[in-house]
Amino acid sequence: MFDPFRICAFTVPGARRPSIYCPPDADLAVQIVLFDPPNPNQMQYMSLEPISLALGREYLAAGAPDSTLDENGIQGGKERERVAELVAKLRFHTVIRHVPTKKELALPAILRQINCAQEVAELLQKNTPLVGPRRKRSLSVSERVVESAQSLYTFAAWSLWTLFMAYAFPTLLSIFKIAIIGHRIVAEGLLQLLELPLPFQKLQSAERRGAVKGTLALKDISACCQQVHLRLQQFSYYPTQYSLLRRRKATWSSFPTTNSDYIRFYNSLWLVANDVIIGIALGSFISDNAQATSQLIGGVLDEYTIEGLKRMIRWLMSYPGGLKLNTELAAFLGDLFLWVIEYWASTMVVLIVPRLPTVVYVVGCSSFAGATMPIAIFSDLLSLLTMHIYSFYVASARIFNWQLTIIISLFHLFRGKKRNVLRNRIDNCDYDLDQLLLGTILFTLLFFLLPTVVVFYLTFASARMAIISLKATLDTCLACLNHFPLFALMLRIKDSKRLPGGIHFQLLDAEPTRVSYQEEAERGDDHDDSAGDAEEEEEGGDDNDVTSVAYIRLSSTPLSLRQIFEQYFQLWARIRQHYLSPTVVFRLLTGRFVPPLGRSQMYGLQYSVLPRQRATIAEVWKSLSENESPSTNHGTPANPRGQKGYLGGYGRAIGKQWK
């Protein structure tokens, strides 16, 4: 039977660790866990699980629904579901299973107590003066004068605070709430407009008929509309998010669950402020140099999308790189593309280039709403001004794919085989002589015409990939400006205890402590004859007991940089899986359509801190009403001296909540 009275804990002057003495016959192993109590005022805490900088999977924003996934995303989702089913089945066949011990089950409760340790200590210190005896002597004259002056100052401050809280504050609060609701109504109208389905379906390849459902909206085809949609979503979520943070401060408890909300909220505010600051500087520069900027853009536009493309096509119409192409087919394709370029230059470019200074000035003015707006507008202008290159790529890819498919079919015919569509295999087939002769002639003609089509296809495919790379770079810049974990990164550098990624136990060097029985008697032995026994033990010298105590340091493991930038790694993996996968390479080599990565997929990173369903106007009003303090609702003013100046009420209130 364990007897707690047989353990003696004491501190030695100059030692940083507590010492433990236990008699030899107790046969106990003593372990002391040392830790630095987290400071709740600085939002420090310990946690078994890493803090989440994004909302859960069930709270993902509506900007990235599952229906917008591309083929790779759908296949990846199916693969994850298949692996989850296999893991669930494997758990039923597990023979050895680790049963959590009582200590492991009690670890979360112990961590909650550790997180509350400093708060409990402050509570005890604040309520200690209330327990002591009252002062027996009467106040002196000077003390009464000082107390009267303090009472007069307190009464004046209390009266002014009462008048402000009773008349001015409710009026200002009502005006502020009405302004927020008005902004929410306008934002909801714009959001509904940006989410309004357009009368055409989403672009999909011929191999995936029916795989993509739904229609496109303005936010799905325009980066500028998507950026406005994101900002309106953030501004609509701010009141609810702030109400949650205020509700957290109203109760006395540790807040590990709401610390991530705090980080997301202020990280979003910080990013918006930085976006506006950078945008003001960028907008001032663009507005002051609108003429020079428009000339530069016009020159680049004419050089690379009109004249440069013409020179490239004329070069392909001759003998590019010494290749002997089919002259008639090259001339036909070249004249067709040149005619489209001339028509494009005489319509769109002539209409846009003279108005470029005005467009640049408007872009500069939009920069005052943030640096993300000119980037988004530039991305839309890039898509608009390179639409003819996109049409060239689609046309050449379709011609190349058709020709390659016919050549493969004729090659099977040339070998006396055919493709069985039902069984998805190649079967033997008996053809007549005239069929074989005609197939051989067509195969020879198409095979010798293939290099001419290939060079045109490779040219426009390379141009299309360059444009997609530039747009992906712009979208990555938007993602960095909208969702860079700047606040979390600064917390990681400044105070890593606010970003817990787990806990760590470190075994410290053992320090054997020699405790004589005389010291033991001085620390708590009430027997009179223990002193003599202690002297006899000291004379022996060799019989002094030695107690070796294991000291363990408990510390919080900070969130790693990989975990902080985890969503950026996911974005890069998504881009790499979409554009650098073997499927995409095979599509490029066979002339099949390679759709760009969906805008909702690129913006899925930025929507990860927003809920899936927006809060309605009624819910926003309810959260703002619940956020009011009880003193405001009942007309009773709060304490003007704050929490520290009113220890009695503060301590009693905390004591009730603690109970």
C-alpha cells in the first residue's frame, strides 16, 4: 500500500529543481515533470495535436465545391476513398491492438490543467487579500484625506462613465450595427450577382462527357470577379468571426480551440492591410506613369501577339529548321492563321490599344483597393488579348488529334486488324484487297502530311503553355497576397509557444540528493528520540540514503515550417499533378485538349479560412446582438477602473466560474 506520508519533498537553496526523499523500504520510483506554465495572456498553451491554420473539411468555402474538380482531382478523391475503405477493413483484421493506458487517457486532462496553471495561480493571488484579517486600527487623518480624494475621483469617473454608457454608447453601437448590416446587404447582392449561373456549360473534354456538372458563373471565368468575390466573402465573415472572439473573452477559461480562430482573423486583417498599402504604392506609380506604361504594354502586345506571331507563321510556311514540309498544306494553314491574326488586329487590338492609357489609369485607380486587383485585372486582360492564340491551339490540336487517330486506325487496317470498341482490344479482321489498297494509300498520304500539322501544333501548344504558366504565376501571386501565413510566421519567430505542434518529453540528467536522517527529522519528524538516531546515522556515514530522482522536461513542440506552409505544398502538388502528370504529357503528345487548372482549384487555398455556408443577415444581426455585454443590455455601466482595480468582484466572479 502506497503511503504518501513516506515521501518528503523539499527545496535546496541554490537548486533549480525540487528534491524528493523516500525511505529505502518504500521501494518507489520517483519522476518529476518540470514545465514552464503557459501564459494565457500571451495566448500560450500546450496541445497534443498541431494547431490548424485552416477550417475543417466540413467548413470549406463554397468557392471550391467538389463539383469543380478536374479529372485528376476526381481520380485522386476516388483513390483516397478506396484507401480509406481498405484501411477500415484492415482494422477489423488487426490482431495486436495497443490499448491506451490510464496515463495516456489522462494526458489531455493533464494538459488542460497545465494550461490553466497560471490562471489558477493568479486567481489565488488576487483572492488571498480577501481571506486575511481586517485592519484593527482606525484610519489616521492623512489616510482619511487620501481616501476621500480617491473616492471623489472615483465618483466623478463613475458618473462620466455612467452617462457615456447610458446615452452615447448605445447610440454609437446601434449606428455601427446598422452600418455593418447595410454593408452585409450590399455584399450579399454582389455575391449573388457574381454567383449567378451563366447560360453556358463548363468546358470539358470529349473523353469526360458528363463528368463535370453545373454551369459557370462570373467568378469562375474572371480573376477580377473572383477577387471581388473573395474580399466580399471575407468582409461578410468578419463580424461573425469577431463576435466569436469577443465571446471567448467573456468567459474565464483557456482558449486552445479559439486560438486558431484568433490567428486566422488577425492574419486575414494583416494581409488585407498589407494588400491595401502595397496597392496604394503600386496605384500611385501606375497612375503617375500611365502613358509610359500604356506604350510599353502596347509595344509588347504588338510584338509578341501580332507581329511576332506573324513572323513565326511565315517561318513555318517555308522550311523551318531545314525540315521539308508539305508546301501546299503549310501555305493553306499559314494563310488561314494569318487571316485570323489580321482580323484580330483590325478589330480587338485597334479598339483596345488607343484606349490603353485610360485602361492603365483605371487599373491604377483599382490598385487603391489592394495590389491584388491590378494583378487580377492584368490576368483577365491577358486572357482576353491572347484569345486568338487559344483558338489557334484548339484548332491545331483538334486537327492533329483527328489525323493521328485516323493514322492509327489505318495502321491497324494495314496490318489486317481492327479495334473492338466493346471489348476494348485489337482483334483480327479480314479486309478485301481494295479496302487494303485504299487504306494503304490514305495511310501514306496522312503520314507524310503529319509533320506539317505537327510543327503548327507544337508552336501553338508551346505558346498556350507559356500563357498558362504566366497566368499560373499571377494566380500564385494572388494566393500569396491573399493567404500568406504572415501572422503565423511572425508568431513562429517571436513566440513559438502560441503555435503548438505537439508536446516533447526530455529526460534530464539525474541529480542524486543525499539527505541525512537529521535533515529528515528537522523537516517534519515530531519524535523526540529521532535526533539521537540521526546522530548515530551521521557517525556511520556510509548508511546515508541516496535517492535518485528522474527529472523530465515537458515542453511544447512548435509548429514546423512545413506545417505552416502545408496548404502551399498542396497547391503546388495540385498544379504539378494537373500540368506535369503523365496523363497531361500523353494528352499533349496526342493532341487532346488540356484544360487549364480551374480557378476554383487555384482559389481553394484562399477559401480555406472561410466557411462553406455564408452567415445570413439574420445570423449576423443575432451575433452582433449577442456580442453586447450584459451591462449594456440592462443599462448598468461597467466598472471604469477595470478588472485589476476591483479585486473583490473580479475574484468572486472568477471563483463562481471556476466552481
